[in-house]
Amino acid sequence: MNKLLICVVAFLLFSISYARQERSLQEKEEINATIEQLLSDAEESINSVDFDTALTQLTTALDLARSIEHQRLIAHSSSIMAQLYYVRGENDKASTELQRAISIQREIGDEEGLAYSYVNFGKIFTHKKNYDRANEYFNLSRDLYTKLDNTEGIGIVELNRGILLLNVSKEPRAALRLFSEAEEKLKSNDLKYEISRLHFYRGRANQLLGFYDLALSNLQESLKIAQKNDFGSMIWYATGLLSELHEAAGNYKESLSYLKSSNQMKDSIYDLNREAITTDATARYGLDAMKSAMNEISKRNEENERTLKVNKLTTILSVALITILSLLTLSLYKNNNLRARANDLLQKKNSELVTAKENAEKASLAKAQFLSTITHELRTPLYAVTGLTHLLLEESPTENQKEHLNSLKFSGEYLLSLINNILDLNKLEAKKVEILDSSFNLQKRISDVLVALKNSAEDKKTELHLEFDQAIPRKLKGDPLKISQILINLIGNSIKFTEAGDIWVRVKKLSQTDSRILLRFEVQDTGEGISKEKQKAIFENFTQGSLQINRKFGGTGLGLSIVKNLLNLMDSEIHLESELGEGSLFYFDLGFEALEAAPPASKDNKQEIPQLLSNDIMHHKRILVVEDNKINQMITRKILEKHKVICDVADNGSVAVEKVKNNHFDLILMDIHMPGISGIEATIEIRKFNENIPIIALTAVTLDENLDEFYLNGFNDIIPKPYKTEEFFQKINKYLSQEKATV
């Protein structure tokens, strides 16, 4: 009997194996292709809100996948089925389908399918307002897509993370940065639905920021794509938000038109959803009941025949079941061992990654602290180098000595520029740069920048031109210091690469909605130009156009990188148009709040650049130099006395306060870090009895110092050490001329 049972089991297993192998390879490939096509069609049906068709396609695909036991396609069918339930608002059913899909995908190692399922789970948790869980699943999906080098998948994740930011913390600026990253990656023609979503949510972000013109443009682009591809849900969302925007702008006719379109699409989607749910219920329950009744009748008719065979079948099936269960138990045991080993390995790798991350963060912090300290310490001796070089050049050196001194001056200025750029870049990387809002005159700010750079341009025999749109209001609200820094780097870059040419600085008004105004800034030169292949890399750290340009003009390649980082911080980006040998055009757009009306219109936008003030203003003026370093005292005093200035020196803040009380001075140059009371404390004391005397901070500004603190405590301006003597004299002359005007 035992031998007979063994033979029967062997025969059953052989029959099953043979039946599976009987299906030809070609037939399986054809079925695979059919399933893939059905799944692709189902996704399009979901996007077009054709739920009934999508359900039929997915059910057919799932049955076919099960018939050939194709685990990956079974899981993928369940994952897309979850997407259908999610769109219909049946989140519990969607979660069940996704759990089924993820279980299979993890078992067979289908990382592409897992990434897709994780994105869908993130959407479900976003809809449920469980934002932490949603973020976890988006991070898991992004890690898998990054590992697989799937650019479009990463783009879809970044889009959904941006939507999450918009829903969670109402951070439209951060969301817009993620949408820009997503747009760069979503290039495929197969992703029109995601691109339509991207434009829609970009419109929502710009609406929250008050950029209504941009929001309208984004939503119209979203609606255009949705209508062209029959994306019902996106047509509903886009027309609804367009109605809100037109209502806010007072365009009630357009608002009503879009509202009608939105309501029509909403009703249509509701009807389709109701029909699909009814069809789904009928398919699941009505048909099952009918089958059950027919089976019951069949059972009654065949009851006698079954009774005769039941004993034999029970014996055979019992043996087969025991054999199969034994095999399954062995398989599960092996799988558990493999999973345990894999978990141990993953935990070990995770620990290594955490340690590596902590070490990298410590190294980054140490780098930032080192750069801040070393650049600050370099400023004091460098001030002596540049100051003494200037004094020696004014003492009638021989031609040979003059050549050496000019080389020394160039090297000192180059080193100063390098230190300043490293400080700026270090501050940006340390995320210690904040955008400030204050009122300012943009035209005057740009004129001051051009005055500061005029000498450098004249040394290169290059002319600076300013074209300023007279439709721009006089008073704007924004961050004038960041704008000056951006323009100084861009114009300085153009001066560096332009010999005996022209540089144009243009500012134009692009649009204005209520008090929000959008301006375009342009810097164009007739210099060397940049080749097409180098234009993308030119904004990276330590990058220049070519090795030949680097050798010819020198420099570190940090200026344009600083410009790019500052504009990113202000939710803008730098653009470049250039041809090698034909000059370059840099431009960017920035939004501001207009605080007053624009000046009367003028036909000519060209502006005269103010002339540098004459150093004759300094003659016979009394200036107090507050400085504890003896070498710095001597250098500053001699530079001033060369221009007939009457100098007095105070070694510390307390002495400075007493001298100002008892003597008349036209201006004070105040160091900050001194023994006793600091320069800031001394300035506060002086302002208690003298509010009018100009006080300029003559100091090394470090990464940790806040420039606003100087102005709030009574300083008129700041001259960072070391300085170019032209800039030094220009600021002193500016305040001496103002004092003369008030007298």
C-alpha cells in the first residue's frame, strides 16, 4: 500500500510539472505582451476617468498573470488596481491591493515595482493627511529609483514631495524648488499626466506667494495638457482653481465660465465613479451568487457519484497535501534563514551609513569653522600688505620698483577677493544666509555698485552703461545687500573678461499685479564669450570657461557659483546666452513689493553713472582713527595724511568716547574688536551726545557677524579690512560731502 501511495504522489507531481512545461515559450511571451499592454491601457483609462474600462482591463490582466503564475505582473496589476481605487476615493481598498503587491515585489526582488508601489502608498497617506508616513514612503521610492538610475521615477517622487510640502507646512518656495527639479527629469512623452499635475501644483504655489500672473500661466498650461489628453480629473481641478484666481482678480465672467466647466466635469466624474462601483459590486457579488446557485444544483445531481469516489480521492489528496505541505515547510524554513541573514546584513550596512553620515557632518562643520577662522586671521596681515603697498606707490618709486609694487598690489587684491569669495561660499553652504526685507531705491543701489566698479572698468579700458526702466517704482521692498552682491559678481566677471569693450546693465519691468512687481536684470558684455559645452558647468564651484581662459585671466571661478546660490535662495535662477568670441548675456528675474508709484515716464532709459567724488573733499578735515593695532594705526593714518587730512588716533573705545566729547571731528573710523569696550559699545555711547557725526566701521567682517547689528547701533557704513583704497576714499568722501551739504 505504501509503495502504491508513493507511486501515485510521484505520478501527480510529474503530471503537474509536465502540464506547466507544456505551455510553449512563445505563448507565454505573447501573454506577457498582452498583459503589459492591458496595464498600460488601464493607466490611461484611470487618467481619463474611464473607471469601468480600467476595471475590466485590470481584471483581465490579473487573471492572465495568475494563469501563467507571473508574480511580477500579478503584483504590478494589484499596484495599478490600487491607483484606480485611490482615484475613486476608496483608500482602504487601495491600501489592501498595495500591501498584496508589495508583499510579492519584496519576495521576488522587483525594485522597480516596489518603487512604483511606494509612490502610490505615499499618495494615499498624503490624502489621509498622515504626512510623516507619506514622506517615509516617498523617501523609500526615491532611494530605489536613485539606485536604479531611473530619472523619470525620481522626477515623479520629487513632484509628490513638493505636493506634500504644499499640503503640510504651506511652504510654496520650497515646493517650487522641488517642482523645478521634477520638471528637469519628467521629459518623457508618456508622462503627460504627471506634467499636467506639475503645472497645476506650481500654479497653487504661485497663488500662495501672490504671483497671480504666473499662477494663471501655470494653470492654463495644465488645463491645455489635460484637455489634449482627456485627463478628466486634471480638467476638473485646473478649471476650479482658475475660477478662484479670476474671481480674486475681479474677472467674474471668466470665473463663472471656469466654474461651470469645473462643475460639469465634477458631475461627470461622480456619475462614472458611481457606475464603476456598481459594476464592480455586481461583478464581485451578483455573479458569485449565480455561480453558487448553479454549483448547488450540480452538487445535488452528482451527489451519488461523488459518494462512491470520496474515499479514494480523500486518501490520494491527503498524501498529496502532506507532501506539498512538507515541501512548503522546507521552503519557508530556507526563506526565513535567508531573510534573517539579509536583515543582519542590512542592519550592519545601516549602522555603517549612519556612522559615515555623522562623520561627514562633523567634517563639514570643522571645515566651515576652519575657513571662518583662517580667513579672518588672514585679514590683519593682508591689511598691512595692501596698505603699505599703496603708501610705497605714492612715494615716487623708480620704474623698476613701481613694477614690483604693482605686482604686489595685484597679488594682495587677488588674495583679498579669494578670501571674500570663500567667506561668501562658506556662509551659503553653512545655510547661514537669510533673505531680509527692507525698503530701498533700486536705481541708486545699482548706481553705487557701478561707481564702486568704475575704476576696475577703466583699467581695462571698458565702458559701463546703465539702462533703467523708468516705469519701475522708486521704493521697493526686498534684500538690497543680496542684489548688490549678485550684481558686483556678475559685472566684475564681465569686466574681468572684457578688454577695451562695453558692458550694459539693464533693468526692465516684466509685469505688475497690485503691489507685486516682477523685474528682469541683464548684464551684457562684449568680452571673450563662453562655449556652449561649458555654459552649464560655468556656475559650479572653481569652474571657468577653459584652461586657456584661466591662464589668461586668472581667478578662482567662485563668483558665478555665489550668484547661482544666492538666486536659488531668492527663488530665482541665472540664465546665460553666449557665443565664444562674441560676448555674453547673463539675466535673471526677481519679484519685489512696490512701496510707491513709479516716477513720471521718460523716453530715454539710459542713465548716467555718477562720477567718483574728488579726494579734495578730505583736505583739512579732522578724522578720528579708533584702532588698537599699532601697524594698522600707522597705515591708516599715513594714507589719510597723504590727502591733507588732520588725523587723531584712539587706542581703544573709552579713549575714543572722551576725545569725541572734548574735540570736533568730521568723521570717525571705528575698529570693532578692541581691549576694554568694543567699537559697537563706543558708538552707542557717542550717539548719546552726538547723533550727526558720520561713524564708519573699519573692521574685518566674519561669517558669524551680523551686518544689521552695525547699522542698528549707530554706524553709518562699513569698510571691511583689507580694502581697495579707491573704495576706502569713495565712502569717506561720500559722508564728508553729505556733512558739508548739511552745514
